Amino acid sequence: MKKQSIKVLAFLAVAGTTVSSCTLLKDLEYNVTPCPLEMHGDSVSVTVDITFPEKGINKKASAEITPMIGETALKPVTFMGEKATGNGNVIQYKPGGKYTYTDVVAYKPAMENTELMITGTVSKAGKVKDEIDPIEICKGTIVTPLLVEKSGQVILADDKFERVTPQTAEATINYMKGKSNVRSSEMKDDDIVAAQEWLAAAETNAKINIKSINVTGHASPEGEVADNSELSDNRATAGKEAMMGVAKKAENTKASSADIYSTSGSGEDFPGFEKVLGMDTEMNADDKALVLRVIKMNSSPEQREEELRNMRATFTYLDKNIFPLLRRSEIVTSYDLTGFSDEELKNYSVSNSDTLNLEELLFCATLYEDLNEKLRVYKIAEGRYADDHRPSNNVGAVLYMQNKISEAKGKFEKANGIKDNEISKNNLGAVAIVEGDREKAWNLLNQAGSSSETSYNKGVLNIQDGDYSDAVSNLGSDASYNKALAQLLNGNASAAVGTIDNSVDKKSGQGYYLKAIAAARQDQLNEVVSNLKSAIAKDGSYKAKAMKDMEFASYAENAAFTAIVK
């Protein structure tokens, strides 16, 4: 608590006597909380409790008091005696009184070690009689929020790489009308020959794992329904036996076993009929439309066939060109295909990157710890797949990690131009944090979804805005320097120490310095000294910083402290 004194303005009265106005205003008491002042959210709040003693202000006097932080004047406040004229806060003469003054001013760097002073004037009957002698009522401003690490977290767009993917291989065996025996000519068709070659290769390929072979028999939609149902079943069985024979010739053990086969007959294949008819380019378009209309309008297979037979010329065309394609067994081999190993992916990315598709390239980049190698692979993907936003985004993310902020920004903008997306919005928000454009950063992050990275980035902005509780929440459960800073600023110094000790900054200069501040707030001199020594050993600039840091103001005359910083 400080008291001010009055500097007398002597003046010559009419009678020629010197009048001292010290009777107009007695010494006032000032109590500043907090002191030192504190910077939060780019501003400094000033609260001063002013006490007027008994008979502290002349009944007809007024006093204008102006607090000053260095060269920065705060708003003035006027006090008046109970019989004074004008506008101001009236203070009763006999009991005196109290007044709480508050103001908020924008922070300036000079305020860190500048005094909060009281100045002003004392007047009577509208004329200035005295000046209030300037008095320091508080020294310096705590600026710990400025220790925030102004860097955000960026997001790498995910790949869709799957090491093992389900695949199918297909072959077809066609039959004569009303028959289910497999002709030798069918076994020489290209698809059967290809199936045999594939089975032979699969036998020695560890990346191919045959899971099942399904054979479905089909019949064309003419003739008796019951006969066609039995015929399709027989064709399924015949197709299975034929495929097992092919597998034996290929010396494929798994495909030669009946255990992995399943058979089914589909009866008359009207869905297949519609499909094949739709693909036919020779049939008259009107006739084709009529046939399709008959199929759709008649749910009964018998009625469909009868209507089709009534169109004699059309039915003849169908019987010659369409129905033979429906008399078949479809053989579908389902297998799992294992893709390239990690080492193969990395090798191909160097020697023959064209071998790799987009998802393989994006996944391959994740296999590298070295940022330059990650960047190399992502750039390959960006060059080959210009229509996908993910490579450009990920190139930008690596550049950001390399502190190449301007280049990273260009890539994020390119990615978001290809496709408006939340990931690139988050990353552009992280760029805006580094650039110091908090308004832009908030705008982008509010469009960026709810990822942990976006939440963290909002937490960084919360610290800068002075919203420490929100910062603690948004910075998440992972231990980080900024999380510890937010906890400290939110009033939990011990939690801040625990967070630092579980973070990558446990033994960094900034980590030790923050722990020294936490120790000072808990009045732990030994920890202050120990952590400052470690911080200065890591980075000598902390010596000068600690000497002027108002967090350590109470230790300014302590020998153990001064031995470190001077």
C-alpha cells in the first residue's frame, strides 16, 4: 500500500501572502491488485483501491487523479469534496471514503518493467491549486502468456491402403441347349486357359490365398421351368468338376479340393437375359424395347416365354444370338491378395515409383521417420495424382514440420482448392497461428471439424486470448509445453510441473524456465534456483530474461537468485 504526497503550487494572493493548499487533500492510500500487474489477452487490467482518510479532502476541493503506466496514461478519475461543484465522485469530509478504480489498456512491451504511477491535480473553485506528487504504486507487469509456443498441429490426410484386399477371378463355361455336359472345345477358350495359368502361378505365390470357388449354373428362359431349374443345377455341378480338372492340371492343391467349392443353380436367368439383351447392338431398337417391356410386365416365367414365342421373328433372333450366352456356368474364385511389403514399397518408391498406386504411395510415406524422405514420396504422389487433394496437403504438412511456413501455406491452399476439406482448413489455421493472425486462425479452425489437432490449435489461441480454462480443455490429454503453460496461467502450478515432466520439454530450456515460474508461484526457492540454472545451461538468454521477469520480483534481493541471473 502506497501513500502520495502533495506538491504545493505557491501563488501570490491579493494580500500578498503565500497560501499552501496542503489543506485541500491529505495523503491517500493506494492498494494495487494484482501487483505486479498482469498481461492477459493482449491487455493489462489495473485495479486500485483508493482510501481517503478522515477529513481527507477539503469540502470545496476536487482532485483529478491519473494513473500512468510508464508513458501510457490511463483514464483519469475525479473526486470532489461534499460542497464542491462539478462532476465527480463525492467523498464525505468527516468519514473519508474508499473508491475502487479499474481500467484496461492495450499491452505494450515497455510495460513489462515500467512503474504504475499516480499523478494528478487538486483544484478549488475551478482553479488548479496543487499537483499530486508522482508516486510509484506498483512496479512491472507479468507477461507469462507471451511464453506460448505459437505453432499449431497439422494433419496428414489418411491413405486408404489395405495390405490384404479381397479379389475375384472369373471364368465361364457355355453349354448346348438342354445340355449340361462340358464340351472339350469349351476347355480351350481363352478364359479357361487363363484360369489354368493363373492357378499355376497362384500355387507358388505366397501373396495369393484362395478362399473359395463358387460355381453358379444358369439356363436360358425357354422351356419348362422345372426342367431349367434342374438343368442349371447340373450345369453348376459340371462346372465344378471341370474347374477341379483345370486346377489339377495347374497343380494347384487348394483349387483341386472339393472342400472350397460351392454350387448353386439359378434356374432361368431373366436378369442375365436383360443384361445381355441390353448390350446387344444388332437387334432392332424397337424390338429390343418390346422384349424388355414383356419381361417387366409379366412376372410369371411361363407367361414371359409364351409372350416371347408369339413374336416369332424376334424369338428366332433371341434363340440364335442371345439365349446361347445364357446357357452357362459362372465360376468365381475369391481370394485374398497381399500387397507389397513395407520394404518393397520403400524400394519401389526409389527405383520404380510408377509401380505404386496413390494409396501405396501415401502409405509408403508414413513408413519414413525422416521428414525429407516423407516429403520425397508425397511429392511423387502429388506429381502423379494432381486431382487428389491429399498429396498436396501432406506435402504442406511436412513443409510445416520443417518450419517452411510460406511453402506449406501454398500447398494447403492448393489442396483446399482441389477439394474444400476440413483437414486443409485446420492446417491453414495452424499457418495463421504462426503468422500471428488470430482472427483468421479462428475463422479457419471453426470450419475444420473436431479433430484433436484442431482442438489443440484452438487451445493455443485460447492462451493468447486469455481464456485459460478453455485452453486447458482444448489442449487435450497429451502432455505438452502449451498445456503446462495453460495450467499454470489457470492457477494450477503443480499440475503444470507434472505436465512438463511428462512431455518432450522435460529437459528443454523452455520447460525448465516454465517450471521455475511454477516454483516461484508456489514460493519454492530451491526449485526456482535449480530450474533456472538448468534453463540457463540450455539457453543462456534465459539469464537476462529471468533478471527482468516480474514472476521473480519477490526474489530480486535474494542472494541465491541474484547469483544466477547477474
